[in-house]
Amino acid sequence: MSNTYTPPKVWQWDQESGGKFASINRPIAGATHDKELPVGKHPLQLYSLATPNGVKVTVMLEELLELGITEAEYDAHLVQILEGDQFSSGFVAVNPNSKIPALLDVSTQPPTRVFESGSILLYLAEKFNAFLPQDTAKRTETMNWLFWQMGSAPLLGGGFGHFYAYAPEKYEYPINRYTMEIKRQLDVLDRQLAENTYIAGDEYTIADMAIWPWYGALVTNQVYDAAEFIEAHKYKNVLRWAELIAKRPAVQRGRIVNKTWGDLNKQLHERHDASDFKLRTQDQLEK
């Protein structure tokens, strides 16, 4: 880097620090305004946006419905994070960390709040006895990879993605640092998938649902526009797996729920009924 930074003895919050998310980043928690969350008619109420973390949960819910588990019916309410919806009093009551996705299970009394995407996947898998093996060894392997994703993806999103795609200025050191790390992570996945159909073995599990929205999107150039930069074509086993997951009907539905960008026919801002996929995508609404 041409410029160096000397940290002050006491850090001060500079609200003009720049970057795509500068308007919503802040060093304190809690609500900024009072607003109740909407509640629909279904047992599960999801408050989310179709970022990779949000897609994990909508894919899981659609996969459960694909199995015929009607108790997994859900309303997906849109949370516009760049507008600060996640700082409403209603959202903070469901997730005090003010991050999407957040789930409210109103089939329990009192309703059960579930936040953090990995926790939501595990909650739903255990509630409906699906996509989490019962065999101890297979279950443990699935959990290994679920937690691998939870620990690794922040280096992809908050590290590589931020400095490569979103930071107001590009600096060599952080881009090199995080590129090296995400290529190492892709190599970990590629080696695992060389010997297994899915992430945790021959069975499709919540580990795949957790990892695919981040790493599948990365190697197929759907996030950060970085596939050429990281030589994604070299990770052939990850690409094979990413394409396999993408063909699943539930994944194709789940990936567009709460999506507000891209092709209009692949945007379903809110999902309240299965028919919404045919009737309420943005291309249908804007006709």
C-alpha cells in the first residue's frame, strides 16, 4: 500500500468512512426505530433478504415442502438491509444481532425465535427430521461442515468480498490476504468433493444448503464478479457440485425468494403461497 494508517489510542466512529454498507454499519446494537414485524398465516415466519445467508434458509424451507412436509409452510417477509429494516424494534426482538435471516416459529407457544442461519438450518432439520443424518458418524460429519461454513464464510464475505468488490478503495494487502484464504478454502472443498457426491458424503444435507449459496455462487461468478480472478475453473469438483445443487427444483425456488435485484423473473420479493412463484415474480407484477 502507498499509504499507511496509524491507529489512534482510542478509536472514534467515523460515519463518513465510505463503502457500500457505510449507511448501516454502526458500533452499537439495538433498535433505531419502532416498527412491528408483519405476521402471515403460516407456521413459520421468515424475515430475510436473498443474500447467501438468506438463501440458505429459503432453500431449506422449499426442500422441506418438496418432501411434502406441509408444516414447513412459511411466509417470507422482505427485510431491506440497506434501508435499515433490521434495526426496527420488531426485528431486534427476533434477532438482537440485527442480521438476516431471522425466523419466528409461531406454531409453538410462546413463539420460538431462531436467528443465525446455521442455527435456523439445524432447528428446522431437527424439527422436521430431515436433511440431517440420524447415524452418529454421518450426523457429526454434517455438523463438521455446517460449522466449517459458519467459520469460513466471514473471511469470504467480510474479507475477500468487502475488499475486492465493496470497499471504496482497493488495496493490495487485504485483497491478497483474503484471496489466498478463499482459494485455500476452495481447495479444502475441492478435495472433499473429489471423494464425495455431496459435502458430507453421499447424502444431501444442511451442510450443502449452508455452503452452496456462498461457495457455489462464488465459483459460478454470481457474487463479486471474481471467478476469473480466483481461477474458479480450476476447482472442478466444486463446480460439479455447484451445478448439481443448482438443478434441484427447491433450490431454484428458494434462491429467488426475497430477491430484489437481477432478472425480474428471478425476483420474488415476498413469498406467502406456493403459487407466488408463478404469479408474483416481478416480471408478472410489472406486466
